[in-house]
Amino acid sequence: MANTRPVKRLLNVYEVGEGKAEVIEKPSVLNHVLFVASNGQLGRRNVAIMMMLFGSGLRINEVAQLKVSDVYFSDGTLKRNFVIPASYTKTNKARPAYIIAKVQRSALKGWYTQRLNENALLSDDGSYGGLRGDSPLFLSKKSGWRKFSFTQKKYNTKKGIKTTMVCASLENTVRELIKSAGVIGGSSHSGRRTLATLMNRADYDLELIQRILGHSDPEMSLEYIDPWMKRIEHAYKNLWKGLKYPNFNDDIVLNNVLLE
């Protein structure tokens, strides 16, 4: 599928505060976000959460609902791909997700090790590497390890009102971590937008981006991709670099024209 963008997306440059989460364009900035997230007792957990957002492109409520058995085999091996159950998703449709990047796998293994060391909801029979398979992958720690709390949120859709579970506490945690790293306008949704934008800039097909994000319509995936003026300028300069301005025989000259 061609890597196309609607004209509107080229003309409307995103400004912070317009309702879309900020895209983190530079690996050095994301490295700083991970460094900030790594501080404190829950640093390993927070880094692992960040990598599920930026590495797998999950929504924050999907991350909050993940169970150990979703991403680990019963023998304790970390999966390379898994299925996000339909009940976790905003669209009520299951979709595949991936844990392939080395940094992401290291982050999850680091959090797994901390859970073992701190006896955080361990299995009785040693399955799932020692963790309870039915326990949440990510835990809150308030007077002991526990699952995050959820509240109900209602959405107006074409098919009527849809009710979904929302983990506001985890969303706020991620938002504050990104803000503390100096990224203005960042939120948990920065993960999905960053993944889509950087894949597009690396010339991966829109079809692949759409599949990873789990969108049924490629136009929705395009809405996640930030316009990139450098790429637009590069395209135009290369497209017409062989053209020459014609020589005219009259004596009119071009004055006050800025040429690059």
C-alpha cells in the first residue's frame, strides 16, 4: 500500500495543546524519558510500562489490563508476540501485539525479576516463571502489591453508548513521568503516535502501521502520523531537481526573489 497522506494533514501543522499527544521524535529524548521513569522503587515497572506503550503501541488501558499469562508462556518464557483480548480494547476487537525489541524485552524481564524478589503475587506451583498467571502484569504498590483501580467511562458511538473501563491512575502516572522528562503535551498516547510516526518516516508501509495499531481504516492510522516538513521538502527538491528555469530573450530580470 502506498505511503500517502491526505492534503489536510500536510497543511495543518500540529501545535501542542490541540488535543493530540506529543510525538517524541528523537531517540535521545525517549532515552531521557526512560531515565526519568527508571527512578524510584517502581522504576523497573515504569520503564516496562513505557516500553509497552512505545514499543508495542498499546493503549494505556490495554496495558493496565494485561495479565501475566498474556505475555508469558506457562514455563516462564517471555512471548515475542501475543494477542490483546477483545475485552481489553477500545474497539472490542482482538489484535496481535509484539515484544521483539531488545530494550523492551529487557524492560519486561527487569520488572519480572523485581516481582519475584519482592514476592509480588507469586504462583503456588511455580508456573509462569513463578508469577501468578491470572495476576495483572503491572501492579500498584499501596500498602502492598495490588492491581490498579478502574472506573467506568462512557463513549458516544454510531452504534450507541459504549462503556469501557479506564485506569486513570496509570494514565496520570505516565503523563507525569513524560512531563517530568521535559516533554510538553505528552501522555500515554504519545507511545502510539510516536511509533506510527517514526515507522512512517522510516518508510514502512501504511498497511504495516495500520496492522500494528489495530485500526480497521488506514485513514485512522494516518491521523496518528505527524507531518514532517523535512520529508516534504526533500521530496519536492528531489522530484524537480532536474528542471531548469528557461532563459528568456527579453530584458526583464528577477529582483528581490529569494532562491535557495
